[in-house]
Amino acid sequence: MVDSALRQLEERGIDLDGERRAAMVNNLMVTIVSERGTTPVVNTGTLYS
């Protein structure tokens, strides 16, 4: 599922650097294997300028 999501982003022209790609993979894996429901988080900042 994670690989499919990353491929779909690439097909749509969305390129992620290594750090953002790793963060997305991590977040997707946590969501997929979690035994609890997910809670949305609104990101109001960024590590990038």
C-alpha cells in the first residue's frame, strides 16, 4: 500500500526528497499497522524554509 501511494504521487508529478519520503512512509506504516483508529493532526508549521 505504501509503495502504491508513493508511485501515485510520482505519477502526479509530486517529488519528495528523501526526508519527506521517509516521513510519509513512516506515517503510512504507523496508520496501517495501528490497532487504534487514527486521529488527524493539522500541521501548522514546517521544518523547511
